[in-house]
Amino acid sequence: LGVFADAGVLGVAGAREPPVGAVGNETPAAHAEDVVDYVLRATLDPTTHIIHGDGTITWRNKSIAPAQELWIHLYLNAFKNQLSAFMREHIGGRGSSTPEEWGWIDVRRLALRRADSPDGAPVIDLWPRAELRREAPDGQVTADPVDASGIASDAGGHAADEDETDVRVPLPYAIAPGQEVVLEVAFDDKLPQVVERTGYHGSFHMVGQWFPKLARLEPNGRWAHFPFHHLSEFYADFGTYDVTLDVPAAFTVGATGALVESRVADGRRIERFVQHDVHDFAWTAWDRYRSAHENIDGVAVTLLYPPGYARLAGRELAALRFALPYFSSRYGRYPYDVLTVVHPPHDAAEAGGMEYPTLITTGGAWWALPGVLGPEIVTVHELGHQWFYGTIATNELAWPVLDEGLTEYAEVDAMAKWRGEASLFDIGGLELSDVAAEAVGGNMAVHDEPVAQPANAFSSGAAYGRLVYARTASLLETCARVYGDEAVARAVGTYARRYRFGHPNPEQLVGAFAEVMGPEVAATLRSALFDKGWVDYAVDEISTHKAERPAGVFDRDGKRETVGPGTGGDGRWESAVLVRRRGNLSFPVDVELTFGDGSTKRERWDAVEEWKRFEHSGPAELRAAVVDPDDRVIVDMNRANNFGRPDGGVAWAPRTLERATYWIQLAIQALSP
Ligand SMILES: [Zn+2]
């Protein structure tokens, strides 16, 4: 297949240097630590939607403690029945509907192969002793305890009684630190009708979370494992995936990794994909795909899309042409040779908008108006996950802020750099930026719950969206507008490069901010993420009057003089503005005074204190005062009180963000019940 000729043989990450001018001063790791390798073969029956899979998993105990058990995730079982943890969490949001056809995974065999096994048996089938279901103490779906390091622990309260997504597999003997074992696996998947992220529709198949997958053993020897919760995503170790897919010859396949073998035999298409330095593998097969190929910034990009979507595919490629090199320069070079972008068919739109290593799914209707940038935004967002999820493999149950929050920030920032104020829509002169919408959404929920909490601790899908996505993005955008885009790029870039192929927690993100931007900014970020921090700047009082001679009785030069009130002065005006910072976040702001002669004066307020009175004496009367005139603090809870006039009137025509906020509030009101 010529189109893959430049994809490299194995998609090995080269030791490329960061591009000149890249922000951040650290060179990211060239490779991940190889903890778990999967060699799998999968055969798809497109009419029954059953996949037969088998192969081996090679796992190394990289922790400090002997492993007495394994934890295996069978996340396809989230769609097996209504008693799965996923289906029981009725919190709205994506994937809330019951699948029209159930999906599940049956493990046929899970055998431990070890030549030097202590009990002399070279192969032991572990599956008969596996605990597929366990009684939860109170029969309820319980939250995962999270220890101080932010890692979901395995200390009780895990599995719902009927949930079959998180399986404990006792071992016949302990696997010592540093030891390597091979597991032989065989399994059958029945794909659901597309629910969320995964499944089939007609002959379209999007196959994610489809194989028995080891949870991650933390360095301290505790397994970080959890059921497939409704709002949570995933967490796993890095390794090499070598997967051979066997589908009908008429099907086009897209998958994680580089295509290294392709042949057609006996009416079947056999394609083998290999990728190092990744922690998951997803694939798609459909007999109606159209495809486009392009080399973007040294990466072989394949776009798979439905018939009739060529124009939209062109828009998505244009977004990638901007975002792929942009993200590489900002967060460290994309470390893989390939990227596959899947646009699912309209009836399987639920498979869209999802990230896997080197494979993302996007979405949007073929008729999407050119001025509505939804398809571009989804594409840029999912691409951003190649950093914040893909190469920085955080625990997505414990800290969704680190994958979804940072990705949302990466998205709004990239869209603004690419499309400016019109990065959400641009129709008939009405422009709205992606980030303006985020600010409104984030402010709506700020008092409700913290941003940095486990995914399954959120009350609703709406709160999760407003806080994890919108609040994080608008906070970081505020930091960029207040302290400079370069500083934020360096802070997030330092975090992204330092923890490439790692598993950091929020402390390490805050630490990077402290290092680059100082302890005050780090404290602000911590408060905003963990303590529901908020801020509202306001012009509280404003006055201006002609200066008069001070009245009273004065003893001067041996004489006593009485000056009555209202005695004219020298024609100067005395003006004063009282501004307040409400809430527990603090960003320095400008205060702009506008005078009757048309002149303006800007004062800088560090806003460490809760209020400040600005006094001014000059030849003209004060007409208006505004706090933060450039809309830098986009997380300001109420921008309507940022303006003041001595006569109480409205100051002046609101600026861009005000217009945007107004339109978004109208839209939200119109859409809300
Ligand atoms: Zn996302």
C-alpha cells in the first residue's frame, strides 16, 4: 500500500529534536517504559458483530512489591446489561441511552505461561479462579477511594455486585518485582449497537475497549483498577501493541499504529498494525469508507470518512494542518509516524469525538455550515488528546481535569490562534469564539463542585462538562491573557514534556506552574481547581466633582479666616473610584478611567487586597471607569458590574466578550428547560 510507504516500518518514535522556537526547555522522553505488550489477532464477523480474539500479553512487574493478583478490565461488559456500573449511573450526558443491542466480552482463556514457574507447571489457566463479579458491601455502586497521590486505590468498595468490567485474577504464585510473565488469552466480543465510543451500525464497526486489558500496577505495588464508570475513561501502562485484524476483503480498516502487513486471501483482508509507546489499541472496519491521505508535519495522516463527506473531510484536514504542528511546538513533538482520523457515519455519530493512541474519531453532519466550526473543534480537541491522554497517560477516573481539562484548553487555544474571535462560529458578521463559550459554561457551575475530583464524583454530566472542560479551559486562558500566552505555554509545555510517557497527577501540573510562573500563580490555579475558587471584579463606587477650597476656620499668617462651603477652587476635578475583588481568586487587572476631555488613564491593580480606591485630580471630569478593560479575566463571574459611571448610566458599548457572553446566555436560556 503505497500510501503507507512513508509511515515507517514499525511506527517507532524517532529521537526527533523539538522544533526550533519550541517553548519549554525540556526534551521529552523518546520512548515509554515497556510495561505490557499485547500481541493479538482479531477476526470480525460483520453480520453477527462478533470478534474472535486471541494472543498473548507480556507483562512486567515494575512495582516495588510482589504481585499476588492481576486486575483485568473487560470494559465491553459495560454494555452487557443494565446492572453494569456504567448503565446504573443515571447522570445524563453521552451514552445515557440503553443500547438497542447489548454488547459483551467473554474470556475463553487466560493462562499464565512461565518456563521457570515455582510450581513446575509451565502453563496455568487462571480464568477458572477469576472473580468476574464481587459483592459490593452495600450493594451499591460505590466511588473509588482516591489516596493522597490521586490514584484510585484497590482498597474496597470497588465493584458493583453485577458489574463485570473489573475482574480480579488471583495468581498461583507471586510475581516478583522485575519479573516478566506471559499470559495467553482467548476471547469473544459481541459488539453493541453503537452506544458511546464503541459498537456497530449496519456494517460500520468502531472497536474500542474490546480486549482483556491489564489495569495499571502503581509503583507502590497497588493496582489502580476500576469499573467502567459512566463519566470516566481509562488508565493503563505503556507498551507495544502488535495486532493482526482479519476482516472481509471489501472492508477498509483503520487502527492504532502503523500498517506493517496487508494481504487479501480467501475473501478476507488481513492487516497487521504495530505501535510502540502506546497504552491502548482501537480499530474500525467498514465497507463504505472513503479515504484521504496526507503527510502533515512529517506524520502520515489517514482520514476515513463516509461517502458524501469529502467537503467536510477537507475541513478536517485543514484543521489538522494547523493543529498538528501547533501542538507539536507547544507540547512536545507528536512522537508517532502515523495518525488515523475516523469520521463515523451519521447514524453512528456516538462513535465520534473519541481519542485512542494514534487514532481519533471526529464528527459533524455533511451539511455543516462553513461558519459553524463544530467539525474543526472536535477534530482539534481529539487531536489534543494525543498529548493529554495519549502520551501523558494520567488516571482518567481520578483526575479527568488532566486529560479532558487540559485538552479543552489546548483546543480553545489552538482554535483562537487559528481562527481568532470567530473560532466557534462566524455567520453574517456574528462572531463567537470557542473560549468565550467556555467561560460562560464554566462560571455557571463554579460554586457547585470542585474541578479536580474523580470523574465518578461529579453529580451530573452537565456539571462534569462545565467544570472539567469549560472551567479548566477558561482558567488557563485567563492565565494566558493576564500573565502572557508565552508563560502559560511554557508551564503547560514543561508539564507535557516532562511527563511524556508518564502518569502524572495534578500536583505535578501545579508544580510546573509554580516553577515557570511563580508560587502565586500556582496557588491561584490550585484554589481554582481544588477549592471552587472564583472571582468577581466590580466598580462599586465612582464619583467626580469640581475641586473646591477646603471649608472651615483657618489660622494663617497670624490671621483667622473662615471659608464657607462651595467656594470655587482652581478649576480642577477630583475623582475617585472604589473597585472590589470578590471571591478567593486573584489576578492583577487594569483599571481604566475615561475623562470628559476624551483622555483615558490606566492604573495597574495587583488585586492582592480585596478593594482599592483610585483617586485622580485633573482638568476634566471622570466619565467612566472599567475594571479589566481588555477582557483578560474571562473567568470573572459577572462582567456587567465591571463598568461604572458617576451618573449611574451604562458605561459604553460592551466589548467582544460581552457581546459573546450575551449571545451565549441567550442561547443557553433558549436551550434550557
Ligand atoms: Zn476530550
